[in-house]
Amino acid sequence: MGRGRAKAKQTRVARELKYSSPNTDLSALQKELTGGPSSYTAPARATTDDDDDDDEYADRWADGDGDDDWAASPR
């Protein structure tokens, strides 16, 4: 009960948003689309080595046999 007025307001606001046409700054849009000077800088590449040679657990978990030891065994 009492939801009719709220629903009517939501419908009215949604209709306004759907059918209204806001003023668009076309010159700003053109500047953005033509790719003017950008403030974006690419991140530096990582210089660290990601090999597992230093990892104390690398040999323990790198058996590579492909078996799923954690999976349930067939019954």
C-alpha cells in the first residue's frame, strides 16, 4: 500500500530521462574525439624476474604430472 505515488514519480522521472535531449557541447566533444594532447602516461615495465628459481616451494609443487590429487577418487 502507498506505493502508487512513488511508482508514478519513478515512471515520470524515467520518462523525462529517456525522452529529454540535454544540450551537448559539440566543440568539447570534437576536441575529445580528435585526440588532442593527452595526460595519459603508460606505466613503466616491470624489471623484476618472475622465474620460480628463487621460490623455496617451486620444486615441491612443480611436479607437472597433471594429476588432480585434490579431486575425489572414483568410487
